Amino acid sequence: MREVGARGPAISVDDDCPVREVLDRVGDKWSVLIVVLLGQRTHRFGELHRAIDGISQRMLTLTLSRLVRDGLVCRTAHPTVPPRVDYSLTDLGRTLLVPLRALDAWAVAHRDDIRAARARHDAAAG
């Protein structure tokens, strides 16, 4: 096990790291967007596809399948014609909204700081 940081609790960064395992799932932009949308209400596949700019049907299908497998999203198929499938967050998935909302608040609060730092860096490098 490798550790990062000399102070405070050590953070494990090996292959069995729980943080790495979670970030592998929710660290991609599609998973986060899907979880946030499903945090608002239940959606059908087409609604999610229309709401997430730039995601292909294949990527949406793969991402939803992974989120279902991880227990974050519930897929409910209704025996209707045509078939109807709803996606919603599980109780576990709803707990993910807390850190995602905190991350959103941090990003909003520090967006200008980050942009200014990038501009300073680019000006110094260029």
C-alpha cells in the first residue's frame, strides 16, 4: 500500500482503495450527470438521452447498466406496449447526492479562482 501525505489520515491509493473504486464509477462525467438528473425525479431512457447533451445512446446504456450493477440506480421495466423502462436512484444512489452537491457548491464558489489561476499560468508559460 502506498500512502499520500505526511499529516492526517493516510489515503490508500493502491488497487484495493475504496475511493479509487468509487471514482472509477462516478468519476466520469456521464455517471455524475445521470445521478444528478435522477436525483430530481425518475426518468425514462429517452428523457435522459435528450437531457444529457453529447451522450450517445450506447454510452447512456453502458453507464446506466454500470450504475444499476453498482446499486446506485434502479431499472424498472413495465410490461406495456411499447415497453416502458424507468430509471430512478436507489437509497444508496441518493446518498451520493450529498457529496455531489458539495462538489457542485465548491465548483461554483471557486470557478473564477480556477479560471484566474489558469490565465496566470498560461500567461507565464506563453
